Amino acid sequence: MCRGKLLGGSSALNVALYNRGNADDFNRWETEYKCKGWSAADVLPHFLRSEDDQTDNWKTDKKHHATGGEWAVDHVRYQNPLSKLFLEACEQAGIKKNDDFNNWARPQEGAGRFTVSQRNGTRCESAVAFLAPAVADSSRSLKVLAGTMVNKINFDDSAAATGVQFNVGGFDHVARLAPRGEVVLAAGALHSPHLLMLSGVGPKAHLQEHNIPVIADLPGVGKNLQDHPAAVVSYQCPASKKGISVTSKLRIGGTTLPDPRPMIQWLLFRTGPLTSTGCDHGAFVKTSAATDKNPDLQLRFLAARAVSADGMGTFASFKKTTNHPDGFSLQSIAARPGSRGRVLLTSADPADKPVVEGNYLTDKKDVATIRAGLKLSRKIAEQPAFKEHISHEVFPGPHVKTDAQLDAYIADSVHTANALVGTCRMGEVTDPETVCDSEMRVKGVSRLRICDASIMPALPGGQSGACVVMIAERAADMIMGKHK
């Protein structure tokens, strides 16, 4: 699974889509999961605080958009011809337009351009947007240690965090808290539970298996892992359309050598194919598998033919692929998945990677959603807009027709859409499955707070990146005591 092991975390390497989910997602956090103070009305100001909307949405909708913040939001400064045809085909297939998926005053359903975290055609990542200005501010006593590995959170006899143990260049160090300080853990949905368990906070029996002294018995640590499972439909264009795909615009002929022209265009004008995140057009759709009024399916359109049925494998193998044909793909994603996985220890050695059990598709509603998405993708491709642009279906292939065949294809090719959340979920302290209270403070210990995607009780029906920035804004208020 992809993880952002660098300054800025996954904001430095994700697809940069800025989809918050909708108001129901956060109202559900408060009502169903008992996260007091996390309703849509509570979190919206924290989305707005950091937003710097570069589109025109803020001009007509100041309730849901703002300018002047650190986190830039824009449309990609490039539209492939196939992406434009996708929007036409969606309209022909009966999917209405949606020019703003973050406007909570209307339904999330529809097809359109996804906004992305970019400023002036360049990725907006948290290390640049938030950290760099703080480091440059001489009035702040902030020190950044790169290339370090935190091995353990230290606690005293009263289960209060006292600091952390970390390693730099092969040497162990200890950072100790100031008298009124606290540890803020922001290692993500995989490594936050991993580090908690290494430190003695987690399921008692599991810690004892690895001879780790138990500081706090919290059964929920590592549970509730959620992600967006995905599968693709991909088509090849006829020879007459050679050069239309974004992949053809990045290479010299059929070689693996990069074409310098897109780089020159980006360096001079900050426009062109290199500003594209690949899947910056798409749709949210409510399929027959939906269990409530909200869309259960997200479609992402890619103006490129897949190399393999595994969408993530395509990204990894494309750089080695020569003579790659032109084409396009539609990725079907269970937007509000029901399947749950978990994170476990491999050993008590911090250098050993944790065990990650995704448990994708264990909730059969996720299978039904993705299956409906594959059928819808085929319907979109059959519309007049694409009539002259399809040679044949590559994945799953025209021989895959029945529901059983589609389900087998999904099971064989399901892949992550990289939205890992939930493994230290917050909620009522009396709930044995929660790890944090509604102020992100870890139960059973003191002076320890978690601020990352792991605290989300349920994955919003969008991407997790925008939500993590919102969580950080709320954490800042809570630490400063301003939220009350």
C-alpha cells in the first residue's frame, strides 16, 4: 500500500483530489458514532479556514468555499479530449452535471471535474502549505528532524506520556515533553496504531503475544481499517486516434523516453499534461446497491488505457511499457465501503512492518456497488460521444458478461484507491472499540493525542486528504483550547 514516508505525508504523492464527502458523512460521525462536535456544521468552518479556492466556486457559494487559506484548491489546468468526451457521454447516459462536488446544499450525485489540491499548476502539499512557513518564522521554536524513526512513546507510572524514543543515523534519542506538553501522533492509519501497540497501548492479548508491557488495554487499536476498493473497465482506441491519450503525450514515440515538451510547457506556463493527476474527471452515482440516499459509487475517468486490471499495478508498470496503445479507463470505487480490515504487529521490533489485513469485499454490498459501477462504465462507453474512439474493451474483456463473471473479475483485480482511515477511531469513551475521545485524546492514558486519518470512525464519500487537513485544523483549536 502506498504511504507518504516524507515531509507532507501522503499529500506529497496522492492523486490530490479535493472531495470532502457530503454533510451526511459528518452528521453520521456525530449521531451514529457519538463523536460530539463533529457534525457537518461543526467541521465546515475548519474546511473553510485553510481553503484558498482558485476556481470560481467561492464567488457564488461563500457558504462552502473560501479564499486566503494555506490549502489551494483548483481545477487541473489541462483537459484531455477524452476527458471532455467522458462528460458528454455521462450526460448522454442520463447522469446529470455537477460542477461542484463540495457544495453541501445540493446532492453529491453527478458528473464533472474534480477539484484538486494545486496552486498555479503545482501540487499543494502540507509540508509546503503549512510546515515551510512555520519553519521560516523565527518567532517559532520549531525544529524538524528528517530521516528519523520513532520507535516508542514513553509513559510514566501514571500512564502519562513523557515523550518519544527515536533513532537518527543509527543512534537512539529521547525527546521529553515540557511540563504542560503532550505528544501529538500523526503517523497515519497504518503507523499510528503500529506505534501505539509498540508502546503498550492496544489489545492486551495481542501485546502480550509479543511480550510488550501493557500500558492501556484498548481493543480498538488497529481495528476498523477502511479503504476505497476499486476495479477498472478499460478500452483501447483505434489506430486512427493515435496520440490522443495522456500517456502518448508524455513519451517520445513508442519508447519509454520522456517527451520534453510537456515539461517545458509546465516550466514556462504551469499548464499541460503534467498538471493532470490522471483521474481529475469523474462522477458520484447512487446505484441499486445503495443502502441510503447517498451515492455509493465514485467513478474516476482516466484518459489512458490500463496496462493491467490492477489500477495501481498500471501506474507501477507503465514506466517500463513500450508502444503503449491509446485508450481510456473508468475506475469504479465503493465510495462508502462497509468492509473493515485491521492492523497487527509482526513483532516488537519497530523496524518490522505491521501486518495489514485489508479484508476488501468482505461486505458484499461493496461487491454489488463495484459490479454496478462496471456495468455503468460500459454503458457510458457505449454512448455516441465515444463511438469513434473505441477499438475494443481490454479489461475485463467482452467475455466477462454475467454477474458471477464480473464478481470473479472484481475479486481477482480489486485494488486500493488509497484512502486508508479508521484504525484509531474516536467516539464515546465508554465504547470499547474506540481509541480516542471526541477531542482526539487517547483513552486510558494522558498527554497523548492523535491527529490523522486513523481517528475517522467512517470513511467519507470522497477522498481522505481534505478531511485530514480539516482534522488538523480542529486539533489545533483543541490543543489551544479554542474549540469550546
